[in-house]
Amino acid sequence: KLIVYLSEHGYDRSISSQILTSPTTKDFLAIISFMFANIDPNFKFIGKFEDEIPGVLKLLAYPTSIGRSALTAVGNPTSWPQLLAVLSWLVDLLKYHETVTEQESDGHFDS
């Protein structure tokens, strides 16, 4: 689902299941930055990403918290499943937003 979303939405880096099996911090940052930018085109990390991501997820109402330690060891076998879940949730959020935006533009939400 993540690979399909990224491919269909103009992600400009190489993406494959192999990359997602053991991503680097750079891979993760590129993906999550791309997804945050799809939510807010002006999004940029200002400080340390490991300090900012938990706050952004909280603002987006992510259902659980992500610890700084998971973000400092992205490819770690204990951290990656939690971070992959974040990316999957963001795909769902972005798809929902697309659907609502399309329905609004089609007049489905007119009163």
C-alpha cells in the first residue's frame, strides 16, 4: 500500500519492498517528509526530526505515541514495524483526504 501510494503520487526516489525491508534513516525521512508535504505543501523540518515527528503525529491525531528512540534507530527490527505502521496510517489519512476533497469538488457536500 505504501509503495503504491508513493508511486502514484510522484515520489521521486527509488522505492521497493527491498528498501522498505531495512530502510535507512535517510529513506524514512524522505518518505515521511514527502507524506507530510502532501498534507501541508509548506512542511519542512526545522529542528531535529526525532523531536518534530512525534509532535506532528500528535497534531494529526495519530492514535499512539512514537518514541524518540524509535526515530533514532529507524532500521532497527524493533523500531521499524512501529514506524512502518505510522507510514501506513499516513497513507490512509491522505487517501481519506483525497476522497473528501474530490467529493467536495464534485458537490457531494453542498448544503
